[in-house]
Amino acid sequence: MSIDQSEYDAISRKAEAVLGHAKIDSMSRPQLNLLNRALDRVLKRRLTAEAVTPDEIIGQYEQIVFYVLPHGAYEHLLPPE
């Protein structure tokens, strides 16, 4: 079953409401990409953004920023600016 674009938009708005601008703005580009992919997987499992709980969103955020790709874990791999 394919997910409608409106559901992807809705999960983005829901994640923003749950996490807040400060947390999202403090994430690096790679962390944001991982969060988007993680939320896409949750959405595909739940089928609607409404069915995704705030705890699931927070859990995905915490996994990424604390365990998968914490700040400082990859900066040494980036080319110098």
C-alpha cells in the first residue's frame, strides 16, 4: 500500500509539534536525514500520521541524536570548509 504525500506532510508537521523548533534546529543535516527516514518507516508501518504516537516520534529522535549519530561523531569525516 502506498502512502499519500499528505501523510508525509502530516508526519513532518506532527514531528515539528512534538519535538519543537529548538530541537529540530539543533540537529545536523545527517541527523535530520536519518530522522526523516526513521519517521518514514514508522509511517509505513502505521499507515497514517494520526496513528503515529508522540512517544514514537520522541523515541526515533532520541535514538538518532543520542545513539546512532550524536553530535561530534562524524564531523572529523567532513572535508574542511
